[in-house]
Amino acid sequence: MSLKSPAISSKAPVMLHGADYNPEQWLKYPEVFNEDIRMMKLAGCNVMSVGIFSWVSLEPEEGVFTFEWLDHVLDTFAENGIYAFLATPSGARPAWMSAKYPEVLRIERNRVRNLHGVRHNHCFTSPVYREKTALINTKLAERYAHHPAVIGWHISNEFGGECHCDYCQDAFRDWLKAKYKGSLDELNHAWWATFWSHTYTSWDQIESPAPHGETQVHGMNLDWRRFVSDQTIDFCRHEMDSVRSYNPELPITTNMHNIDGIDYRKLAQILDVVSWDAYPDWGYTADNDDSRLAAWTAMHHDMFRSFKNKPFLLMESTPSLLNWQSVSKLKRPGMHKLSSLQAVAHGSDSVQYFQWRKSRGSSEKFHGAVVDHSGHENTRVFQDVAEVGQTLAGLTDVVGTSTPAETAILFDWDNRWAIKDAQGIRNSGLKYEETVAQHYRALWELGIPVDVVGSGDDLSRYKLVIAPMQYLITEENGRNIENYVEQGGNFLATYWSGVVGENDLCHLGGFPGPLRKTLGIWAEETEGLHDRDLNGLVLEKGNALNLSGDYDAHEIAELIHLEGAEALGTYRSDFYAGRPALTLNKLGAGKAYHLATRVKDPAFYVELYAAITANAGIIRTLDSELPAGVTAQPRTDGEQDYIFVQNFSGSEQTVVLDGRAYTDMESGAEVPAEITLPVNGLAILKRKAQA
């Protein structure tokens, strides 16, 4: 059975390699463009994203269009075997537009309209802005939708932010009327608006959250976040609609970034292909051990792949350093190849950079680029990029292949928003994202592939589902998880789960609400611990997972009662010493685990998930023990597996393979029983897939 998706573009059924390219910055230097074409080919680059912030270069005056420079760029690309993701330029509007139509500029939470400047300083609801974006997009589509160099649309750039203008206030009220079926009574109940006499008696009384207005109605805050996300997605759809009909076969994407303002899972639903921008700050640990950051980055690669369960695009990354960190460090030798191929290992069919050539001026002139201000290829960074290009050219068989994940971690945007708004057990930081990553990292260390999915997704194809801090969960999704476990699934939840429902109202009858039957516990109390506080998880002798040990626990502790579950571990100290801290509940044909406290030691999670996955029959990528900081991740077409063994540990490592026959995809040689990976090293292996 083939487990392979079609290439993102039939014009270029290969691994894509390229960068954001801004030729409009160099129109006064025509010799630069010719050199760029020569060096793109030298670096093995086959695609560029163009036009991202080019609006004023395309429409310098209202209604006056100047496409000649872009004609030349795309025609030259086509002549040289280079492709383009053609962007719509809405990420930064021209100054003439801001001056003539100030309504396009955002109004911030303080109700003050911004001046012209920066980027993404526009209102997604403004009729004028929507009209102007549709016009420029239509002009681009009419001219270039069938251009031989163009292989896809790149809609805008890193959508984000919010506007509080009158248009947005009206749109928010319309959104609320639709959600609550025109009933203020339903809205007031969902928002628990009798609190502090906040009951609304007219839709016109409702305003978006403001520092000098309403901030304490959590249901409102959550609905505002959902509205902003939906309105941004609607604007993206508006842009897509303006170009789609001119060539329906051109795939459409927009580059996402690691922000919490947009529900990317919902945004992905309207896109043909998911793309995202990854900017980890490698090399910031004193011992050069990048494994924690590598696991964090891998989790996000897996998340973006999971949105559509098919390959994604790494649309931006840096080939060297960043310019917006407190300290900007260079990538160490080997790290560029390792981090680039990490994306491929987790499902990307591209490696692309910001930026091709460093800007000569303004805020990104010192951001990493393939071509430095020196303007030639004789640099360490350029050679690193060329090496990646050579490796990618040999990975055409990997294009379109899938990731065979039997394990899923839940990550929901509204849960994220609600946790961050909660006022209670640990206002100094509940650390939702870090908690998800803590659990993910253990699976990464074990070499177990993972999908990152939503609580409303189909869970039936997974053998294990993990829900760290599933604070917000609906009754429906709770029932789905219960059915999943009853039918033989394995489920793990943590402290601070099953607390509120869709509208951020607490579940009544005892926590963890809709998960109470599944987990077989009642969480009576939860406390936050000071940084100075320490408790512990002591594993019971002879427990069902055959685990042993005494592990420090900190930050959060939940006091639970057993309601059918059995204790696998208990608290070490304080007045709740000896009470359950890790439990197992058998429900139907499945098992549900609950971790009631945050354990400090990463080794605990590795041991916990090694035991749970073994019991669940989950297959590791390599059937052997991996050194700490080394992972193995698979892609497969159903006949061949492609295994990426990656060393982020900061030291040389030896990996013992599992006795199967492997071929090195870069050298073509047979692979011995064990391989040595240098610092920041990796091996790309091929083997026959097992039935």
C-alpha cells in the first residue's frame, strides 16, 4: 500500500530548496540580480518566494501598476529552472494608502489608531483594505497564474495581531450574535455576566477587551480570541478567493509562525498546503546540548504536519543567525544541515530560508541570509547551504512520504488561551506549552513518531493519546475520549485537566469533569507550589508498569481520590504524603493514566512512556536504545522507510542499530551494525518497510 501524497507541485516533484527573495530592494543594482541567479543555481536552490512585501513596487501610486520588474524576475527564473511561490503583498501596505485611507490602519486595545509603519499594521475587517488587496491580487493572478515559473501562491506573510476599530467592534458583535443565536440571555449565561454586575442588555454595550475597559470576563476574552482568529482566517480566505479562479491547480499556502493569536488548525483547513517559519535559537546552552530545543522544534514540525496529515513546507528558517534575539549566535558547524534535515525528518518537503540576500538597510540588514553583504559564494554559510542543496537533491524518493505515527498529543488553541487567562493556582506561570513539550520530549528521545492533534480530531487510529493540561474540554470531546479508551485506546492526562468547558465555565460535579469516568479519579483540590517548594512522586512497588524510583515534583500538585483507578505512585511529602500522584484506570478494553503533579526530571517521562508504549505495542523507529539527545524519526511510502538519525546532544554519539539492513542515502553504502554521529551529525538511512 502506498503511503505517499503527490508532490506539492507537479512542475517540481522534488525537495524544494530556496529562500525569500526581495529583488525589488536591488532594482538600482541590476548586476546583483544576475549574480543572484548564478549563485542560486550554485547553491542548489530551485524555488524562491517573491513579492512578499512588494506592494509599493507593484503599485507606487493608487491605480498605477508597475509589473515590469517582476516580469523580468519570473521570466529569468523560468529560463534557469528556478520556480517561485508568488506572494500577495498584503503584509505591508504602501504609505499612499495609509495617508488616503486611514481606516486601513489598526486601532490598538487602548483605542488609539496606529500611524503608518512597520508591517501587519492593518485592519482585516476594513472594507477599503479588503477592496485594495483583492485588486492587487487580481492583477497578479491575471498576469502570473499560468506563468511557467510560478508553482504556488504565498498568501501574505505571518498573519497576526488584532484591531479594535468600529468595523471590528461591529464584526465582533455579529460574530457573537451568530454564535449565541441572537440571544443576549445565552451570551450572558455563557460569560457568567452576573459576576460584578456585567450583564449586557444591548448588543451595542459589548466592546472588545481593553486595558481601560473590560478584562475580567473570561468568556468574553476567550470569544474575542476566537473572533480575532476567525476574522484573520476570513481575511486569508478573501485573499485566496481573489486568486484561486485564475488557475485552480496552483496550490495555496500562507506561512504560519509560532504565535498563539490564530488557531492554526482552523487556518490549515482552508489551505492546500501548510507552511511555517521555524527560528530556533541553536547553541544557547552552556554545554552545547540542543536536545531540549530540538524536541521543542520537532514538536512544532509534527504539529504543522498533523494539521493536514501530509507533508508541509518549511517556508522560512535562518541559514546562519537571527537578529531579534537578545544575543545572536552563529550556527555551529554541522547545525545548519542537521536543523534543516530535521524539518524533512518530521514531514517537510522543503527547506527554505529568510533570506536569500541580506538587506542593505533597515531592521533586517543583519538577519542571516544565504548571501552576505560581501556578495559572493565564498562564505561558510553559503557552503553550508550548498551542502544542504546537494543532500536534498538526493532525497526525491522521500517527497510525499508519510509519518507513521501511532501516538498523538493533544494541543488546542482555545485551551491554550483559557489557561493563560486563568487566575488561580499559579499566576507566576502555568507553563502549558512547556508541559506539552515535556511529554513530547520523552517520545522524541525514544524515537517514537508523534502527531499533534486537537481534542475534536479522530483519535481512533492512535494506540496512545496524551492530553497534558487539558484544562478546557467540552462534554462532547470528553465522551469521545471515553469511547476511545473503552474501545481499547491508551490515554494519559495530567493535573489541571477537565476544569472548564467551551465557554470557560467550570464543570460542575467535580474535576476532571468529562474525564472523571475515563480516569477513574476525583480531583478535590489543586495547589500551586512556590519555586522554593519541592515534593516528590514515589512509585509503588510492583506497580502495573513495573516502574521504580523517587522523583522530585514541583510547581503544581493535585489532590485526588480514587474512583476505580489504582495508584501507581504517591506523593512523598507534605500533608498529602502517601496520596495518589500517578494512577491507572482500566475502562472497557483500554487504559487511562493520570499524572497529578509536575515531575522535574526528564528521565521520569522517558521511563514512563517507554513502559506505556511497550504495553500498548507501539513501535519505535529503531528497535534499540538511543543515546540521550539522539532521536530517530521515520518517513515511509509503505515499501521503503527513510530513517533520519539525528544527534543534538552536543557530543559525539554511537548508535547501535536494530539488526535490519540499512543503506546510507547520501553515500549509497551499506550501513554497519553501529554508526558514529559527530557533534551536530545525522545519518539518513533507508530500509525495507515491514508489513
